[in-house]
Amino acid sequence: MKESQSLPRWFNATVTKQGVASRSTLFLLVAIKTTRLLCLIAGYWLFAAMMHDWVVLAQQPDMSDWLGLTAALLLAWLLQGDAYRRTLQAKTDLLSGLEKRFAERLVAEQTSLVSIHSAYFWQSVWTRHISALVHWRYDYQVQQYVAVLTPFFALLFILVVNPVVGGSLLITLPLIPLFMILVGKGAAALQRKHFVALTRLGSLFVDRLTALGLLASFRTHQIEQKILKQASDDLNERTMKVVGVAFLSNTVLDFFSTIAVALIAVFIGFSLLGEFSLGPELTLHSGLWLLLTAPLLFSELKALGQFYHQKAEAEAARDAAGDWLAPLEAGQLDEPANELTEPQQFSLQLANNLLASQSLTLLPGDWVAVTGPSGSGKTLLLEALAGQRTGNYRLPCRVAMLTQHPVLLPATLRENLNYQRTFTTARLEQALSEVELKAWLDSLPAGLDTPLAEVPAISGGQAQRLALARLLLSDAPVWLLDEPTAHLPEAQHHSLSQLIYSLGQGRTVLWVSHKALPDDWFNRTWQVENRRVQQMAGEAVS
Amino acid sequence: MKAFITVLLAVLHGCAGLAILIVSSWFIAACAVAPVNFNYMLPAVVIRALALLRIGSGYAHMWVGHKHLLQLTSLLRVQLFERLFAAQIRQRSEEVEALASHTEAIAAVWVGWVSQQASAVLMLLVSAVTLLVLDIPFAGWTLALGVIWLMIMSVLCVQGLTLAKTQVLQEHEFREQSDVVLRSVAIWHLKTVQEQLAQLPSAQALWQTETSQQRLTLQSLWVFQGLAWALMLVIIYLAIHTQLEGEGGNPLLLVVPMLLLSAGDWLGRSFNGQPALNRYVQGKQALKTLPVEPLQLTDAVPLSSTLTLTDFGSVNLPEQNVTAEFDASGLYLVGGPSGAGKSQLLQAISGLVACHGQRLCDGNAPGEGLIEGWLYLEQQPVILAATLRHNLTLGRDFSATQLNDVLSKVGLAQLNDLGEWLGPGGRVLSGGERKRLGIARAMLIHSPVWLLDEPFEGLDGVAVSQLVALLQQEAATRLIIIASHVYPAELQCKDTLILSPPS
């Protein structure tokens, strides 16, 4: 993960591509929200004018002003509604866009990607990370622009109406970010000072909840309870030290906005009374308008503060899942062919030098033994050939893979076999008898429609045979076998291997196995060592 | 008490902010039409005092509110932990993890929701009462504003909570669905690419509800804003079209229109509290429905000759039916394929899961439940987020010599810093180290019965030999039962019990 890259830069480089999260939507939202505030400023002008008529001149306000105010407020109101509607729509679109990206990435990289994290992690990409990015994009980022543009326009108008008030606001305004940075630095330093303690103490509660069995076995529940109590008191004390400073950031903003209103009010009042005479002459009209407009310098900044947590959440999302939200390369999701007819000659080279090979040859119908010590990259080789890894070569056809752990879905036996598409009962029964499970099938209470969850626990060998039946039903011309018998006792290893051998005739097979297999089954041997694949010399050509 | 101070400070903060705006606008209007002897110093002082009050109460509200939040969270957590004495949670680990955020959400309702609503209600009440008492023109209109606020707020709360309930259900459904799909990743490739994309879980439904939730909040705010402005426009319209009866020139005329014009600003925050309320209700619900399973604790029982099991099995496996005898010392093996119920049997013997059948120690029934000192050592022993010392002693008193001694016996001499932190944010132990640490714990309390689940899984050859030697030695003084589907040849057992999967 590129730590140095800022969040907006990363987002623009990675996500904003191929029509996802276009910047025009972002700027349109900024424009609408800023226009709304301009309408408000205009509305305040008319409101102040009418109040002036009413209170100072003691006459009825102008109907034209009233109509103007109604129009300005109506427009502001409609723009606000429109901004809300568009924000939600943009969020919905971006959610779909990111979900599609993520789904495509999962399908492209399959096991090689999914197996690196827990199911819970992947679920949080959906439930947490994607929406965190979306909220950040359309709440935080939009508000960032608005929080800069609004004070700019407001100040511009204030300067025109009253340079004295405008000038003093202009001088004090830069103090706000200055103080906020100082406070932020102070809080960050405190946070760093207590970081280790905060992390350790913070995780204690969940940690002890997951150890209840241990605590009961050792009869130490009460001891841990005391520890937990002390730890949370300590945690609270340290947290308060940090947040006590962090809250000042908010207070700085509150301080300036409140004091500004108070001082402007007093200044205007005294000017109206004739106590001061600085700058252009003030009336209730301009005075009230100034009082209403000045808070706009701060209010959008305050609103940004409410979205502040979104930035941290989006950064966490980028660090956790950012890599998988980039668009795929063209062609990565093309449907592969259903047959392998051409001889294949290739030198494999995976991205980041994960795996490389010398020139390898694979003819249709070949049986290749893939050997090498564990951790040398045999699984990588199979994943690369299946197209799950970024590299320069993949087999140009469908493959069917069999791994150490057979996958059984919590569904009926029939649904398990019909995973790829729906087959006739006769075809399913034939496949089951080919993998020598006919007798087992006949013993099931509801035959093919027995839910696998209700079947008495099936053995590893039976489960692997079921998985093999799926392979038989698939029309993939190439089988990639990744130690399918690794977890089986010796006797079962022999019988299952023999079965695979006889059923796999006519297909192209690459077989990784640590357990011994007869040499004469294979016409090629590929040796994988230290992430390098080489073809063993002296192999027979069938 | 702190909760009320929190709310009080929030109310002060809100009221002071509103008062500044109203008093300021009245003040400049009054200055504009000031009679000769107008005392302008007092209002000017009041405005500045209000400003200080607002700033101070704002910071104090955040500080006290947060302190209260933290204290209440820790209180809730300790209470929950107390409730879980001699119990286990039958739930997925991430749902257990979520309890941390649930307790926080319950505590956060004061800062997140109650404060906002209380200050909204009180600001409305105080302004209505004050304006009515002072007989300020159009004062009655603030009552209308209050009614509008109350109605919109009620709709928001009711609908928001309904949506929140849907959201919980949808999230649950999404997890179930995605679990199955993610677990079957190894066979995705058998489908066509289009079908693979179609079968992937989608969080769209979940997001839609979340969006509806946001829409509801934004719409409430929007409608409220519109109605408040409309009220204000109506007042001015009336002012234009009715004869002023000596009212013109009164600076107090300004007050109610100002209140209404800025209503969205001073009442707007109350609409943003909805997520906090939802999380509070969800948290309460999660704590209420927590599937807690009580564990019965049984005092230590003498075991000097034999442990006899008759028609014995885990309550989770009604068909499990084990009859066996174990000497009070020695090493026994329970074999059989995975799915045969080996772990369940060991847990049932220890009493960690309930059992059926009979468990006799020297011919006496110790009663049901978890017998003190009988330890079920799981495949991956739990390592607490604590120091190495605490992980060994679990809070009991042992000397450093005792600890170092037992560490070197189990082959963990390399862990020589007893103060070292283990777990997140500290040293991470390997699978083999964890197993040994588990055994070291058992040795320290002189546990008479060890029930080891797959102790050799994931260990390399040398480590396996070391572990076998250790177990063999320790079995001289205690009963050790090992459940394993693969076991080293050098393991010498008194007896082997092979479980077959129930047929």
C-alpha cells in the first residue's frame, strides 16, 4: 500500500476510472451547495431590508422584498433537496460501481485472493469499507470544497458591504486553521504517547470474552474481572487525556464563531448608537445582514467537522481493500474455451516475480506430474495456469481443479452436483457410480435429495469422491489436481488415485502430489523449486 | 448523575447559542431605534457573557459527556462480564467482538441522542415560554414550530427504528449467504464467468436500507427547514397585509422571524442523532438476546485408580456411545476420522459441554459439569492479550523460578522475558508455541487430567518428537487423553480408542 499517496490522489488514480465516481458529479454537488448558500445570503439581505422597514421606519415591509425573499428561500430549499437527492443517488451509483469492481476482482482471482483473509474480512469489505469510501467521497470531500468556497463568497460580500467588519474577519480567519493545527498536533502527540497502552487495553474486553472457556476451566473468572475493571479505568483515564486536548479543536471553531457574532453585534449596535464611526455608515439593514451572514464563515467548517470520522474510515478502507477496487485489465474476465486442441508452449512469468518457468510444453492429453518441496510454488503454478494470478500466460481453456479440501455446500446432494449447471438424474447417478458412491447413494434416506447437512458425517474420502464427481460432470478439458489425497489415509489415497487415473483418461491432467504415484501414469514431469518451474529431461512423448 | 450534567450542558450550549443570535439581533434593532436613555451597556455585556457561556458549556459538554460515555461503557462491560461467569457464548467470534461496540453504543445514547433531543425540546420550550411571558409579538408561532418539530421527529424515530430492524435482519442474511459463497471459492471456476458474478453475494439490499435511513434523516431536516421558513414568510406576509397597531418601530418584532429563519440551524442537529438511537436499540437487543450457555462448575474430585465412561457421549452427538476405562495415570489415544466426534468426546469428559451416559471417578459420580483441574486443551490454545507471566499464571501466585522452570520443561526457554506482552500489539506466538504454552499452564496448576485435541497438527518432525517425549514423561503422574487423526509412530499409549463416524 502506498502510504505516501493521499486519499484523494489514490481515489482519483484508482477508483475514478471507466465512469465510476466521475469528478463532474462531485463538482456539481459542490456547485449546488454553494449556490444554495449564495441564495441564502441574498435572502438574508432581503430579510434584513424588510426588518429595517418594519422596525426602524415603522412601515409595512415591501411586497416585492417579500416575493424576493420567498423566491430566494424557495430556491435555497429546492437546491438543498436537490443536493440531498443527488448525493444519495451518487452514493447508490458509486456503491454499485465499487461492488461490481470488487466482484469482478474476486471472480478473476478466486482462491488466490479469497483464501488470504477470513470470510469476516471479505464481508466487511462489503458492509464497511465500500460504504466508508462512498460516504467520504460524497459527504466529506464535497463538504471540503463547500467549506472553503462558502467563507470565500461570504467574506467577499461582507467586504463589499462593510470593509471594517470584513477586514477584521479576514485577519482573524487564518487563526482558526492555525489553532486547529496546533491542537491537532498536541492531541496526536498525546495519542502517540499512549498508543501502546490504548491499543492493548482497548482490546482486553473482547479478548477475555473469547477466552471464557479457559477462564472457567482455570477458575479465574473473578481475577480477570478485577483486571478488566482496572484496565478500563486506566484506559478511560488515558483516553480522557487525549480527547481532552482533541476537543479543543472543536472549541477553537466554536470560540471564533461565537465571539465573531457577539463582537459584530456589539460593534454594529454601538455604531448604530453613534458610539463608533468606523467605515461606511451602518443601518439595521446592513447590520442585521452582517449578523446573519458572518456565521456562514464558520458553519460549513463546523459541518465538515461532523464528517471528520469519515476520513479516517475511508483511509482504513483504502488500506484494507483499496487494491481490489481498481478496474481489471481488459479480457481478464473473458469466458474461456471449452476445449484444448493446440499444443501449448510457454514461459510463465508471474507479476512481482512470484513464479517463473523455463519454456514448458503441454500437449492435449498430456499427464504431467508436478513435483517439488512444499512451499516451492506448485499451487501458484496451478493458479497461474487457471488464470487466477496476474501473469503473462494462462491456459486458453476451461479447467477443473481439485484441492485438498473438498467443498460441500449446505444443500442437497443433487444441488451439490448441479453446482455448474443442471444435469438429469440419470447423469448424476452415473457420475456417482463412476466415483464408486452408488452404494452410499442408495443408503441415503432421500437419495439425491438428501440434504448433506443431514447425512451422517461423511468421511474425507467420500467427500473427495463427491468433488471428483463434479469434475466428471464438468466438460473442462484440463484437470488441475492439487494434492487431492493429502488428508486421506494411505489405503484411501491409493484407491482414490487409481480412480482419478482411470476416470481422467482423455483429459489433460496436471497432478501435484506429495504421496507416491506410479511413474508410468505420467508422460511429463515438471519440477518446481524455489519458485522456478522446469521441465524434467528425458520424458516420453506420447 | 453525570448523564444529567451532560444533558444539562448540552441544553446550556444550545440555549446560549440561540440566545446570542436573538439577543444580538434584538440589540442592534434596539440600537437602531434607540430612545435617548437606552441602556446599551447591559445587553452588550449579556451578549458577551452568553458567548463565553456557549464556548465553555460546549467544551464542558464534550468533556463530561465523553467521560460519562467511557465510564458507562466500562461499567456495562464489567457487568456483562460478570453475567458471563461460568458461562459460554454460543456465537460466532465476530458477533462476540461486536459486543464491544454494542456496549459503547448503549453508553453513547446520552451524548449521541438524548442530549440533542433534550436541548431541542428545552430550547423550544424556553423560547416559547419566555416569548409568551414577555408578550413578544407573534410569540404563539413558536408553539407551531414546536408542534411541527415534534411531529417530524416522531415520524423519524418510528420509521428510523423500523428501518434499523430491517437492517439487522438484512445484515444477518448477507452474512449467511456470503459465508456459503466465500467458503466454496475453490469450486467457483466450474461455473461460467457470468454465473460466477451472478452467484456472488451482494450488499445492495443492505445499502438500500442504509440509504433509506439517510434519506429519512435528510428529508426530515428538509421538511422541517421548509416549514419553519414558510411560517416566517407567513408572519411577514401578515405584517405587510395588516395594519400596524402601534407595533411598528418595536425592536421586539424581529425576534420571532429571526427564530424561524434560523430554526434549521439550531434544531437541525436533533435530526442527526437518529443513527445513535438505532445503534442503542440494536445494542440493547443484542445484549438481551445474547445466547449465553451456563457451565456447571464441579469441585475437584479424587481420581486415584480409574475413570470409567459408560454409554458416554457429548450431548451434541446423541449417537455417541463410548464405554471405556482409563487409569488415573498414563497416556491414551482417541483416534478415528474427522467428524467422528473426537473433540466433542474430550470436551464432554472435561465437562465443558454437557454429556449423556455415565462418568465415574474411582467408581464415584462427580456430578455433571466442568471438574476443577480437568483441562481440555484445544488445538490452538487461547493466548490472552496479557503478559507472558499472566498467560502462565492466569492471575495466581507463582515465583519466577517456577515459571521459568516450567517454560524450559515444555521447550519454551526462548521466552525468557516474563513481562513480554503476548497477543495483539505484542509478540505473536506460533502454533507450536501456543500448544506448549497451553501445556505449561496445565503443568503449573498440577492438573490431574489433560484432554489434548490434535496436539500434533501443524508441528514439524522435531517439534512432534519433543512433544511426545514431554507427554510421555508427564503421563507418569496424570491421565492424558489425546484425540488425533494422525499421530506419530513413537507415541506409546496404554490404549487406543477408535471412534467411527456414527452411521
